[in-house]
Amino acid sequence: MGSAAKRVEAAELYAPLLGANPSHPNGWPIRVIVASQTEARHNRADWAPSHLISIRAPGTKLLSMIAVPPENHLDLLFGDVTDPDEREAARPEAIEQAFAFIDRLSADANLLVHCLRGIGRSTALTLGILARYMPPEDAAGMLHGLRPEAKPNRHVVGLCDAALGLKGRLAKQALRFPAKVWKPGKP
């Protein structure tokens, strides 16, 4: 396959979720892929993200991950645990870091968010990112379109919900996952 064909495929993979995004400081229209670490490594040449958020448990390593400049890679350290009192549980600071990273994205950024399996932590954070720019019900529908097998980590979703001041609306949507078929939710 030629490089031009790969560029077309990457453009399709990173199709903007919003036509315009005046809520983002740079107008980023949400071009994102959510994946497992293995998928990210396997597809790194074809996906070629400009920005990367890696979520991994403390004490683990990223194995030959995608090469992006250090300022374009956010490495978050927390485990896939739901008990906020556990030592490896996500903390509000991780969500603040992620949102600050997102605020720096340029309008043409292609973001890849991954965790080990691409089902819990990465989908929860992506749900929070989406909910910054659209109602929680729409964010959940978009996440399902991006990652149908999603099962967002409830604790991470709760942190995003609190950071966004959504008073449980995002957490309520996360309870709808996993779902084989997505039906629009009620606010």
C-alpha cells in the first residue's frame, strides 16, 4: 500500500467528531482514536498520531511506543481500579493534567488515547474529554461509535464528572456500557 493511501486511511480514522469547536482554545474538532497498547504499537505507522495519551499502571513500562515529541505525549500513571482509596487509583490531578494537555492541542492534532486493553481507563478519559464539548448523552454515543467494546472505568468517569461539574450525568451515561447496540439516552 502506498503512502498516499495510508494518509487517506489515517484521515478517515481521525475524522473530526465536531465540525467546529469554539469551546476548545484552538478549535480542536476532536480527532481521536481509542485503543489498547498492543493496537497502538501494532498500528503506529498507519495511525501516526501527532499526540498521544498513554495510561498505565505505576511500575509498568511502555514497550516500543509511538515516537512523538515529548511535549506531545502525556504519560498518566494509575491502575484500572475503581476503589478511590486504592494506592493505584486515579487522582483528580491526572484528569486536570489530561484536560490541560487537550487544551494545548492544535486544530489539526490527531490524538491517540490508549491504556493496556483500551476498554476501561482510556475509554473513561475519552468520555470525559468528549463531555467537555458536548452533553454527556452525546459524548456517550460518540464514545460507543469510537470504541463499541468500551467499559469505562467508573472511578475515572467519576473524576471527570466532578471536574466538569456534571453532577452525576456523565457517571449515569457510563453505566450504559458495554452495549452492542447504542440507543440514544435521556438527559
